[in-house]
Amino acid sequence: MNKPIPKSVAAVDLGSNSFHMIVCNLVDGNLQTVDRIKEMVRLASGLDKKNYLDADTQSRALECLERFGERIRDFPPESVRIVGTSTLRLAKNSGQFLDKAEKALNHPIHIISGIEEARLIYQGVACSLCSNANMRLVMDIGGGSTEYIIGSGDTPLVKESLPMGCVSVSNAFFKKGVLSKQAFTQATLFAEQKLEPFQKRLHRSHWDEAIGASGSLRAIDKVLKAKNWSNNGITRDGLELLVAHINQCNHISELALPELDPERLPVFAGGVAIVYATFKNLAIEKMTVSDGALREGLIQDLLGRIYDHDIRSATVQALAERYHVDKEHAGHIKQTIDYILNQLGQNFCPSNNENAVQFLHWATELHELGRDIAHSQYNKHGAYIIEHADLAGFSRQDQILLATIVKSHRKKFSLNRFDDLPPPWNTDAPILTLILRLAVMLHRNRQALKLPAFKLSMTKNKVYLRFPEGWLSQSPLTHADLSNEFEYLRAAGLKLDFA
């Protein structure tokens, strides 16, 4: 392993209710938490009916991120992971906000799917909670979504993410803080309806212990203990008493619950309704609460990347196996790509992006993914799967990047496809794709024959490819393929000079 080990690592979770940041020192491979920062931003409250994030909420969020940025702005890129969740998945103008947010933090922000969020939450819980249970249910209530995971040890086995959170439910059923028994019943019914399709899969019969991992669940746990309604986690009996108390109040200002943070008050009833519905639907009697959550899971995932145990590589391998990709053929192409990269040198990408080679290798392993569906336009089928599948470890941006390379590795080559990729990928990805295209083309016969010692170089708009004298005249099919590639690249304003 050549890359240096950072002295400190940081993770930031841009949640729909709160923004969280954790900073840890790495000492002999062990984590020492040195800083935790949490600010309640309520991003989900800023979404209008058309899912646009309003200016005031964006401004409030950016002020928070400026403070976060002061702490991590100078961290090396490989030592920081920042993710956005439910609200940023939904917001139609999230790109506009992310541009400003990334400048405030000086680090990229990756939007993750609900299923990836669930995986990371489970990872955070597993590393922070000692449990002897064979199977555990983990529940995490965010501002806009709630995740449910069943797992054993460090391994999540069932992952679900439902579109309901403490902010969205509170805004929908307890407008301006107004409470009523009818409103709480409707909120609970709404949550039960969301849970209903997953009730059988997540039921008590499938696990031994229930664990809660979010601010809402910690707040409920503290309230129940302070009121002596429960002395050991969240219990069904304790919840019944809490719900009865909420139903006696006409406004959140009347709740007067000990140990309840005033900042939590506006979204507390929505969180309780989700928990109450979950206990009823899944036959839960008791739930303990963990300190670990998404941000701790992000740190664990980051450590995997630092110490060469990147789950994304395992995900790519599993996906290739699932769709019966020809591994031997992909391996030959990968060898040729490495041969090309060795000629181009370390600065083959304008940004000298150290992740570029890794993404190119993943694209090589997956470029024939779509053949398992249909041979015709298999590059498009493969790209669709890569973009829309739940791929552990990959963000939405990562998947779009891989999908774009795979889609563009054959036939028409359009530079416009890369315009919407975030920097530096908008300039790096076309180069990666050109390298993959040429390597795939040189192995079109799919035979394990060794290629000649060709030479390849690239400028901004031109690719030079030279073979040993006489080789092309003895390889008419390769010559024909190169002639076709010449036309594809010329249509994109590029020139392939081969001989």
C-alpha cells in the first residue's frame, strides 16, 4: 500500500433534520474521537410542495457548513466523507445547493440512496454496540426517512428505507405544533401504511434484539427514563404512557417533558408516531438505544478505503458474478489498460485524480454487464443497471460516473454525456472512456493471444496509436475496427491517428 495513512479522519452527515460531524484521530489503526458537532438545520422543512429547497433553509444550512468547514477545510481529500440523505435525494434544486455547500466545506458531497444509508447506519451501530444477539433489528429515524435493518454481527442482511421521518411527519400531521388525539392517530396510521409491505420481512420473529439509532429514539429513551415510564430502553408500556400524555395536550408547548431538548420539540411528536407504529406493526416490546449511527458508519467505511478493504470492490465483484460477466476476458482488458496507463504516466488525467484508475478498473469489470440481458445495446443495459441498482459503498454520483463510462465504451462517443458529471470527472471521464474503448476493441476477438508491443499517447483532441511494422496488415479485423473507431471519434471532434 503506497498511499499515506492520514492522522485524522472526519465524516459529515447532512441529514434532513440535523447536520452531524465527527472527527477522529487515527492512532496505530485505532480511532480516537476528538470532536463531535451537531446542528439542527431541519433541511426537510425547507422543501416546498414541488420539492424545491427554499432560499432561507439553504442559507441556514450553508451557515452551518461554513462552521463545519472551518474544522475540516484543510483535511486531505481521502480523509473526509460527506454524504447527503433523504432531503437532498428529493430536492430538485439540490445541485445548486451542493455547489455552494462543497465550497463551504472544501470537500465533495455525495448523495447516497436510502439503502446505502441503511447499510452505513448498521455499520455505525455494529461498531459501537456490544451485543450477543444472533440477529438484531436496527431502526433509525431521520428527518425525511426511516431505515430498518436486520443483521448479524457486522453484516446487514435486510435493508429497507421508508419515506417518512420526524420532520416530514410532524409537518404533515402536527402543523404549527398543534396536537390532538385524532392527528396522532392519523400520523400513526400513515407510518403503519408505509410499514405494511415490509411487516412480514421485519417482524419480531426474524430477530432477537431491537436497537434504535437516531436523535428521535435517544430523545424518547431519555424522556421515558426521566418520567420513570421505563428504566431500561424504550418499552411498549412506556410508549403507551407517552402517547397518552401527548394525546392530552393541545400544543407541543404543553408537553413539558423532562430531558427533552427544546430544539427537538417541534419534531418530537412525529418521531413518537413512527416509533409507536413500528412497535405495533413489528411486535416490538423493547428497544435499546445505540450512540452509533450514520456518521460512525461513514468513519468505518472510510477506514476500509484507507486500509484497502474498500467495500465498493466487493460490490463490483458480486455484481459481475450476478450478471455472469466473463472475468477472464475482463482481466485481459484490464492488463491492456494497465499497459496503456504505464505509457501515459501518472498525469494521464488533467486533475491527476488518484481515484481515476480505480474507477477505470471497476468500469472494465462491469463493461459487459448488460450482455446477460441482451447482446444488442448491451452497453446501455449495463449502464442502466449500474446507475439504478443499490450498490453498497457507492454514492449516486459514483454510480452515474460508472454508468456513463460503461454506456460510452462502444459505438457512438458523445462528449455531451460527460458534461453533467461533477468536476474533475467531467474532464477525466472522457479520457478514461477512451482508454477503455481502445482496450476493449483490441480484445474484440476474445482470444488469450498476447498483443504486440504497441505505443499509445494522447493530447487534448488526438490519440496516437502505433503498432510494430506489418502487424496491422496481418490483422485486418483490428484494422477495420480501428477505422470504425476513427469515424466514431471524428464525429465527437477527436482524431484517432493509427498505423
